[in-house]
Amino acid sequence: MEVSELNRNEILELKQRYLNKLADEGSYAEVMGCDYDEPSYWDIAHADEIVPDDVIFREHEGTHFVKDDFFCNAN
């Protein structure tokens, strides 16, 4: 499935991964406009509010996902 077909929990997981990716790249503070270099627990918990959907859609354009790509689908 494409990124536009994901449910809200899957999108949220991608947003949380995106925040960690920025930290891994060393660009977290610059991109997020803050004075710390990696996401806080608050940032991760509120990723759906601080990362716009369109950022995730652009970041994952052309990526094909399966349900097993997401922890939120583990049962």
C-alpha cells in the first residue's frame, strides 16, 4: 500500500520515525526549530501534532508498505 493508504496509527509511527531520523542525521534542532538535538519524550508523544502529514507523504512518496512494516500492527 502507498503512504496515502495508511491508517492514522501507521502515519503516527512514520512521524515518530521521522523525528528520530532527523536526530540521526544531526539536523533535528535546525529542522524543528529548537535548541536540542534529538526528540524528547514529549516530541515523540505529540509527533502527530508537530509533524505535518504532507512532510510524511513527501518523505515516503513511492514507498510501498505492508502491514508488517509497523509495530502498531503487531498482535
